Amino acid sequence: MSSENIEICPVCQVKIKDDREVIFSTGQPGDRTKLWARVCQYVAGNKDGCINQDSDKIDKIKSTDGYKPVNF
Ligand SMILES: [Zn+2]
């Protein structure tokens, strides 16, 4: 299959395959929502150029999307 389209976010260094599937450097592949939950939301305010900023492609973040539990 040569039609595979892989983008690499210059900020997060994460690969997005076919505009959907996110390949993390470690762990299971996820989707754009998981990427946002785990990575992009933290860098978005600090750096420009993250390719995962399209709110149309990011669903509501569920507690399972971010691996790190947040304790208040
Ligand atoms: Zn990013």
C-alpha cells in the first residue's frame, strides 16, 4: 500500500497516519483525541505549529484518553 499518508507533528514528534491513526513512540496507537489529551493540549499554548489543533477532528476527551491520572 503506497497510498499511506503519514504526517509528523513538528511539535509533538508524533506520527499521524491517514489523518486519523496516531502512532505514539511508545504504547498502543490511538487517535487524534488521545494525542490531544496526552500531548498537544500541553504544548498548544506554548508553541506554534502543532498539526493536531483541529477541533473538528478532536472529540471530547474522556478520562481514559489521557494515561496520566490527574490528582487534585
Ligand atoms: Zn502536536
